[in-house]
Amino acid sequence: MNALPSLPVIDVEQRFAEAVRAGRPEWLWFEVAESDWARAVATIETALREVLAHGCSEGALADDPVALSIACYTSGTGPLLGSWIEQGKLTTTAANAEMLALHLTHNRARMAKLTAHAAEVVGALSAGGARPIVMKGMHTAHHYFDEPAQRISSDIDLLTGADQSVADGILARLGYAPGKSGFRQRNWAMPDAGKLPRTLTYVHRDDPWSIDLHEGVTRSLAGGTRLVDFDALVPTVSLETWRVAKGGSVFPPPLLLAYLLVHASCSFESLTLQRQYEIGLVIRGNGGRADFPWPAFTALCDRALLWSLIYPALRFAELLSPNLIPEAILLQARNAAAPRVRKLAESHSAASVHNVARWSWGERYMWADGLLPRARQFASDLGMHGHMSAREMAQQWRQRAYRQMHRLMPNLGMRPGSRGDSS
């Protein structure tokens, strides 16, 4: 299925450069006003809540296929909504339905491809003695969603632990090339995987993808000044079997939920509607579990001191699906959260918390407790990341310079004829 005539044709590389020159590298969609996009995201939130509460939703989505497509793209919900239309859970205009069918068709092909690659790599790693654990999207897509295509994914996350060097050699023999290194992880990609998305209005079947090999799952927050020790938790639980291929393991629900909550809460950029919905699926247990094992989850949070870090994601999952989380769990997380984290989280709806066009000092530094941690995080931000090339660092600094100039002179660099909101 090709792109719909109503969707804009975007030269992605040129659009990235134009957005940087406009001082707004976060906002790539000049065809749509940010206010229209925000309204479209809000209607997706309404549709999600109605389907979760009543099993169906009628006419909730914005009657604007272009704004809605971009809202679906940024919130990760297009294939999910398209699948719900097929299931009869969601009704909308014919134009919207055609657009959402495009999202679903492309992600079906994409997830089938990524699943095949993941199964091949997991099998090879297991045969080589690396004992891989399948994480995040490639786990939840197959264990909790109605079909894997309902969840979008940009990469395949695998935890190999102490077997990292063995895993590196296996991936190299399979034809993967090493890319960027992050905190205890390395990115691997096929040479023909591409570097840029094909469009910016839906996830294309041929968009870039990669495999992220994780040496550990300990999270680094606030510029590395705060560590969340998940690695100490993994040996304390009984892993479950990945449903797709032999040799792969996955986290049990209590550890999976704890990891997803911290991952989503660490930055509001991560709190998409897809992630909020995914957290709800894990709690509700689409895998056939009637009741979530809250005592085991509580024990993990106590052991790893997670309570202060999970409130934002818990709050928005509860907003999306009221009465999902026990009041005692939500209250304990809220009381443990820093006041500024509570204030920021409680100033948003499920739709507005993830705003690709918003950049906030308060949100970026909300996990840095005190002046010294904030100074350390600021120093870390200035130095960028050790895995970045000189070219990438220069590009990041250029984006920051344009952003600051745009704040000083709001009309500087605005693209002629742009419909973008400057508010």
C-alpha cells in the first residue's frame, strides 16, 4: 500500500535541516499547526480511554487525516487504531479509516520482518551460549498486544549480560555492523537498513531498524548522576520463555512492569500514549493472568528503591484507564516522588505529557536532586556523550545554538508559509 494522496510528501533529510534552521529541531511538520496536532492527540487519548472502558469508541478521532496521522506517528498509536477498526472496536470517517489502514499495513510488514530477524539472532545467540533476554517492544508485542503489529518498534532490545563479547562476535558473523555505543549497550545494524525514516507521517515498513545489545539494564538518569540498579534484580526472579523462538527469555510481569515504568518515567519524551497503553496491558495481563502480582512488584520496588522514580508513568496509565492501579500503590509512588516531579506530572493529561515540540529545563532536570547533581548533569550535557562522533557533537551544538537564537528572536529562521504555532 502506497502513501495516501492526502498525506504530505516529505524530504526527510531536508526537513531535519529546515527544522534546525527554524530553531525548532523538535517540530518537523510544517504542514500542520501544533495546536491542530495537539487536538488530534487529545482525540486519540479519548478513543483509547473509551475502548478500554467500554470496548468501543465512535467518532472520537479528529476529522483531519493529516493532523491525525502525524499525531498517531508521534504517539505510536496508528497501527493500534487501525487494528481496532478491523476488529470493529473503533469507528471514524472514511478518510481517517483509510489513513489508519495504511499505518497498520506498513507496521504489519515491518513487525513481521523485525520478528524474523529477532528470532534468528536469538537462536544464534542461544546456540552460542549467550542466553539472550528479549526486552521491551519485542517482548510485549508478542505477549500482551492483540497482534504484534499493534505496537511500533524502532529496534530489537536484547540483554546478554556478561556474554556481551560472545554476542558481539555472533552478530558480526550474521552480517551486522557495530554502531553507536550507549550506557552499557551497543547498537548493531545491517548495512542496508538505512539511516533515515522514509516519511514522517507514519512508520514505514522499510524504516531503519537495529539491534541493541545490552550488557546490563541498570538505568542512568540525570546525566549519569543517578543509577537505577535493575541488574541486581534480574537474578532474583524466574525468567519466562519468549513465545517466538526457543532460547529466548523474558522478564516476568513484576520486573517487566517495574522496568517499563522507570523507562517511561525517566523523561516525558518517553511517555507516549503507546507506552501508557502498553503499561496497562501488562497490568491487565493479556497473557491470561487474572490478577497482577502486586506483592512481588512491591518487593522489587522496595529492594531497588524504585518508588520515587515510577510515579509519572503510573499516573498516566491510571488516567488512561481509571481504576487500573491499586490506590495504595499509586499513593506510595506519589508520596515518594520529588515535589517537582509530582508538580510536572500533575500539570499534564495523558495526551499532553508527551509533547515533541516542548523543551523544558524543569523536565530535563527533574531527577537531579539538589544543586550539585544538577551541576553534574549540566556538565554531562555540555560534554555530550562519549559515544558521539565529532560530527554528531557539532550537529547537536548547532541545534542548541539555533534553538537559543530562536528563543531570543522568535521569528528568526521561520520557514516561509509555515503553519506552525509559535505559542
